[in-house]
Amino acid sequence: MHVFLSELFAKYGIPSVLGELLAGVLLGSSVFGIISPNEVLKVLAEIGIILLLFEVGLETDFHRLKDAGFKSFTVAILGVILPLIFGFFCSVLSVSSLF
């Protein structure tokens, strides 16, 4: 199923990783429940994440990051800080409504 969705997404110009993620959501306990999480699957997932991050690090080009400039840096920083602030205020509001 993941190969089908991966190829389908790639055919329409969407990154194939999104097709694989969708297949994981569909096959996992969220939708159909065909694959249930266990310890072996959790360890394999952690190894996969480590390998993915390693590969991204190998492909990072600092010259392109530097050329992207101040605007992209600002967008990246705001993309981290604003959700944190919003989440904090949402949690404060939800906790204060409990008391």
C-alpha cells in the first residue's frame, strides 16, 4: 500500500514521503488498525528517524542556507516561536477554565 500511495503522490508532483506517511496512518491504529504498535516497531521507528535525520544532515548545504537570507531565517524562527506562544496561552486558558 505504501508503494502505491508513494508512486501516486510522486505522479502528481507531491513528495512521495507524504504518501508513505498517509499509508502509515491508514494501516496503523488510527484508521484501520491493521498494524498495532509494539516494542519492536517502536525501536525500528526510532532507528528510522535517526537514519532520516542523518541523511538530511548529509544533504544540507550551508551555502544555500546562507543565500536564503534573513527572510527565511525570520520565517523559520517565527514558525517555532509563535506556535509555542499560542500553545502556552491555549493551555493556560484551558487549565484556568477547570478551576
